Amino acid sequence: MNPAATASETRKLRVVLIKPSKYDDEGYVIRHFRGVLPSNTLACLSSLTSDVAQRGLLGAGTEVEIKLYDDTVEKIPVRKIIRSNRLPGRRTLVALAGVQSNQFPRAADLARKFRQGGLQVMIGGFHVSGALALSDTIPAEIRELIDCGVTVVKGEVEDTWGDLLRDAVEGRLQPVYDFMNKKPSLDNQPVPVIDRDYLKKFIASNFGTIDCSRGCPFNCSFCSIINVQGKEMRLRSPGSLERTIRENYRRHGIYFYFFTDDNFARNRNWREIFNLLIRMREEEIPITFMIQADTQSHKIPDFIDLAARAGCTQVFIGMESINPLNLESVGKTQNQVRNYRDLISAWKAAKIATHVAYIFGFPYDTPESLREDVRRLQSELEVEQASFFMLTPIPGSQDHARMTREGAYMDPDLNKYDSFHETTRHPNFAPGELARSYRMAWRDFYSFGYMRQVLAKANPEKYWNIFCNFIWYKNAALVEGGHPMIHGFFRIKDRTDRRDGFRAESRFRHFLRRFRDIRKLAHSWILLALEMEELWLQTRKRSEAELRLLAEIKRLRLHANRNLRAAELQLAHMRAGIHFPELRVPSRLALAFRNLNFRMAKRITYSRADLKIFWKREYRGRMPWIRPDRVALHFFRDMQLLFLFLRDLARRMPEPSNP
């Protein structure tokens, strides 16, 4: 279609909403077979586009088609999208949505490709809005896109999305739209909608996201939210939230939510929202959710109690530091370290799992102090989960504006502005030392001993929620070497989809690269699976039948003062009234299993330590077929434990919801 076509000739507008990913250090797009966190921005823009179409704001006879792509979980079909613009009577608009600073290089590469294909392209999000909000001039990376014909959108578009789409239909998009001073009321705006096909690309298909409010009243110098979304809290109406949540449950089976508000505790409608969720739960709609809240949330009367009754399973708290000097230096004066213990205790008393954000790289940090901080998070505050970040001067933050004025060093590569790369120079850390402290924190905090301590004390209702988060976090931070907010499960590396400046490898070299990657990943996953299996064995809730069996074996063992024979173990099983239907094995193997001595039977219940000793010590350097019976027996036991662990894990994972 001719790009100069008039609105009267346009019969169909295809709106392609794309959430860009970012590049890794080798220039490959960070993309996974299955993601963890779906994009709320895609859901918001999809609902706004549907609303524009339903109200006929683009003129009679104009149809609107919406396509969603998330670069983190699927390859963007650039050529296919470009070809769609050539069909008669159709115009395609590409909107690169919710682009953060670390995603901007990837977004810019996609924008240039679409512009070369003759498409209209918009870009918006925190980087564009933040960089323009605190700068007197247009930054070079944004100016480059404008010069390529890309439309830059600054601010939020709830009140103006129809105008933007109308300009796209008529072929008269402007280079820059500035809505920063026209922040929309969210009271009666369309609530983010669920796209079933999109959710299938994520681990949990019962997972929805909603921003119940926007804005933050505080003054943290490292945060861009206050300069992009503002300090005044803007709220969605509780009625619209209730209608959406009920509809999502009825149509899609969605019952778990991440309310993405930067600070739910400052949403003036929190009480009404919690009460409507409580009513839904009383109607046997099993709504559960997680929220973000500040360190003063425990002082708000009824807030934690109602959150628990409404179905809150986890709270994400911006603790940031336990050094008061650090907090004062970045303007986070609302955080009072002396209240942290009471804060964590209050949430845990309500049986809500705590998850704190902790930042490395504040002015008073040192390698030694950070190691001590991690220890104190475990021993003094006993937080159940922690996410670590490196302090990054995000465009749109006061830190970035100040460092720009002072001419301080900031890494020019925006791709590194992801909170797990060093982007500045710290006087207390040698180059690379802050990154090492960051990696060590993930390793030390999520050590086997501390995870066991957390799960042993966890509320049984939240056990599997915390357990699955441990798997996710250890995989992202320690296997993938990134951050849980970015990484999902099983990296996909497209040979030709690589950052400018990195040459596409030959098929053979890329095959070798992927072979090495997958071999290393498989090895890491096996070790992770065995670690988590052992964690499960040592912390899992034991059934009454199993406890009866152990008590009976203990009684027999005390009387006999020796290893138990097969007949005695069988007698213990009968007295305890236990049978194991899942253990349908040949009689000889069953007899061998029952003929284990008491010590080994006890370990198989509480730990696989004896198996680990067997594989590592007894058969190190020996040919396994010398004692095939022992090898077969231990292999059977190992597979049996792994099966029971994976079965228990699968039962606790969210089931796919009906479309």
C-alpha cells in the first residue's frame, strides 16, 4: 500500500504491539522458551486499542486488528509484519511499547528495520519519557530514531491513543508527541485485558497483571517513576477492577495476579479493593495476588490483615539498604532501618511471604559491608526472599541528571542499564568488584542452608510458592547469570537475530555454540534439580501415614537394637496402614527396597545423602558393572526419589486454565 494513502482508502489498520527484549553480552537477544513475567504494558495497549475500535473513533468502515509480540518469549517476524503492510486496503503500525533503557538498543534495531520496510513506527516507555523529561535537549539515541522517521511518544496515552491511531490511519504521524503534562485519570480507563495465546508462552497460564494505580509520592534519587508517572497517585476505580477480575476468571481461569503498582500501600482505594477481593473469595473464586509496598506499610491500620484475607501471598518491599547513611544519601528517608524487623515480622505473622529489593553500589557500600548486609538479611531480619540490584543511573532519575551535569562517567551502552552490569565508577570498588559482590550475594543468600531454614519455618500454604521462586531465582541468577526480572527458562539464540556489530555465525559454528550452551545448561539443571530435590526431602510436609510409619520403625528399632529384616519392615508398613501404589515394581526389586537397613530407610525419607555418598565415593574410579545389583538398586532409588519430587512439584504448579 502506498504510504501516502488517505484515510478514506484505508479499510484496515493492523496495530502490532511489540515489547522488546535486550541483548546479552554476546549480542544475542535474551529470549526464552517460556517466560515468567508477562508484560502489563502490552495488556494495557491492547485494551486501549480494542476500546478505540469498539467506539469507532477511527471512522466508519475502518477495521482494527491487534497483534501482540513479546521479544522475550518469541521471535519477532519482521519480514512477515512488513509484508502485511503491502496488502490492499491495509496499513500496519508498529508500536514498540514499554521500552526501558536496557531494552532501547534492541528496540532501536527493530525500529530501523521496520522503517526500512516502509512501516509507520512508534516508540514509547520509560526510557523515552524519562530521558526527555529531565533533559533540555533530545538525547542522541532518540534523535537518531526521529531522523529515521520513528515517532517518539513521551508520557502516557490513555487519553490520546485514539488520536495517535487516527494520525496513523491518515498517514500524518508527527515526529514527537509530548503528553507528559497531560497525565490521564485512570478512573474509567479500560483495564488491561488478558490474551490467552500470549499467556501460553509463560510458565503460569493462570497469571494476570493489572496496574491498579500509577505514581509514587516519595523522592528516591535513583528512581525514574516519579519523573515519568508523577508523584500524584492516579487510581483505577475498584468497580472496573472487580468486573475485569471476575471476567478473567470466568472466561480464562485467571486467578493469580501481580498488581504492578509501584507502591500499593499508597493506593487510596486499597481498602475497597481488598474488600471486593475478600467477597470474591467468599464466593469461592480463589483469587490470590502479590503486591509491592513500602517499608511503612505495616503501620497502616488493617492494611496487612485485609491483604492476607484478600488473598495476598507475597509482598515485594523496597528495602534497598540497611545502612541509614545510604538511604539518606539517595533521599529514601521514608525507610527507617530501626523498623525493618517489625516490618518483616508483621507480614510474616499474617502468613504472607516477604521479598525485599536490595541495591548494591550506594555511596557508603564496600565489599565487606555488602557481605555483612547479606548475612544480616538472613540472621537478623530473616527475610524469606531477596532480589539484588546494582545501582544504575537510569535516564529519567535525579541521579542520571546530576551525573550528566557533573560530567561523571556513565557507561555509554544503554544495553548494560539492566541492574546487573556495572555502569559507573565507585570509589570503594575496583573495576569488576561490585559485579563480583553482586554475584556472591545471590550465591550466599540462596545457599542451601538458608533456603532450608526459610522453608522449614514457612507457612505450609506458602511453601510451594516460595519453593518455586527459589527455583526461578537460582536458575536466573546462578545458571543464566542474569536477573530474575529478565530471565525465564531455556534460552533460545537465533543465529541471525544478533545485535549490530556482531557477525552472524555460520550454521556449523552456531551449532557448536548451542551444543556447548545446552550441554552446560543440562549439567547445571541436573545439579539444580538434585539440590532442590534434597531441599524438598529435608523440608517437605510429611503425611500422617509417613509419620506413623517412621514412628513404628523407630519403635521396632529401639526394641531390636539392630538393622530391621524385610519381614519386620513389612510388619511396620502393615501396622502403620500404609501402601504405596506408585511403587509398582518387580517383586525382587520391591524386596530389595524393603530389605534396606533402618539407617538407609531413614535417609531415604529425609535426605539423599547416602545416595550422594554412593555415587561419589564408593564407585569413584570403579567399573559399575562389578556390582550391577548395587548400581541398579541405587539407580532405582534415585529415580524413585526424583519421580516423587517432580510429581509433587508438578501438582503444585498452576494448571493450564481453560480458554
